[in-house]
Amino acid sequence: MNEIELPASIPLFPLPNAILFPGLSLPLHIFEPRYREMAADARAGEGMIGMVLLNPADKPSPDGDPAVFPIGCAGKIDQFELLEDGRSNLLLKGFRRFRIRLEQGEKPYRIAEIEWLDGEGIDESLSAIPAELVPKLEELLKREGRNFEGSLVDHLPDDPAIAINTLAFAMDLNMVEKMALLECDTALLRADRLLEFVEFRLAGTVQGLSDAERIVH
């Protein structure tokens, strides 16, 4: 899909506990009637759905819709399975970030006029994963008891930007922290922010170990 074909408006799928990153896949189960209609309309069009995170700290819209963070990630329907009762399972492949400019009330589901943000599949701000990130993240995962074979790098995509998105998606962060990662304008900034989160967690585990040692001794 090139720049000319990018739609100016896309359907929004707001969720409280899911964030999509460019280049990654997100499985979704569609059961509400309005989102069944959304999925059908998306499949009949560009196959694109905008994933946005609910923002409980903000006020609802004038129409009463729950507030969402203004930046989301659009995904293309990669796989689709229609169930006998009308529900469906689909796999959404993260395509590109966007910013909501204006919501439109034309359908039972939410639609927004959006501003497409810089593409990340061709993000040249990051030529390689920062050298200090992987060993620190490996150390954190081991302290948390999350074991893996070999080096963490062996389990990551070759594209550095998608590799950073994979780490951001997989790391045990709350939704607001993951949203902060998605909001970063480049993969390099996202890598730096992810490193900050890792170092903060490492400092916390070190403090926890020190407290435990004092109790034992």
C-alpha cells in the first residue's frame, strides 16, 4: 500500500487492555454487533482497523463514548474466521501509527479522520538494537524467572525497528507504559524509552534483593 492509497478515515476499535505496534500481529475475537459490522465493512474496504487504547483518566466525548488516547496503530486484517453464530476471529497485522484528528458519527462503531504518522517499517533512525538494551533486558527477564534458550537476539526479527516493537509488546509493562512506547515518534526514541523502563525495573529488583538479604541476615 503506498501513500496515495492511505485512507483519510478508519474505523476505531477501542480496548482497555490491548495495544498494537507496527509490524506485529494481534488476535481479536469479535462478538459485539457493532464490531461485527465494523469487521464486515473493513473487509469490504481496505481491510484496515485502528486500534486505540481507552483512557480512563480522561472525560468521555460529548456523545458519551469513552475517551481514548489520541495515538493508535492501524492494522490490516491478515486472517479472518467467521463463526456460525456471527462472531469472528481475526488476526490484525500492525501497519502504521496514526493520530486521531476528528471522530465521525456515521456508524454504530466509531470512525475517525486521522493523520498518518511516519512509517516505521522503513524507520532509518535505528540501524541496530542499542547494545546495552539486550543484556540488561536478559538480566531482568532472568530475575523475573522468565527463561529462554540462547540469546534474546536469536528470538527477535532482523528489522531493528520491528525488534524493538516486539520487545515493547512482549515486556511486562502496564498499558500506560506501553502507550508511552507507542507514542514515541521513532524506533530510536522507543528503544531509549524501553531502556529506561528496563533500568527502572532492574533497580527495583536490586532493591528487592537487598531487602530480602537484610531480612534473612
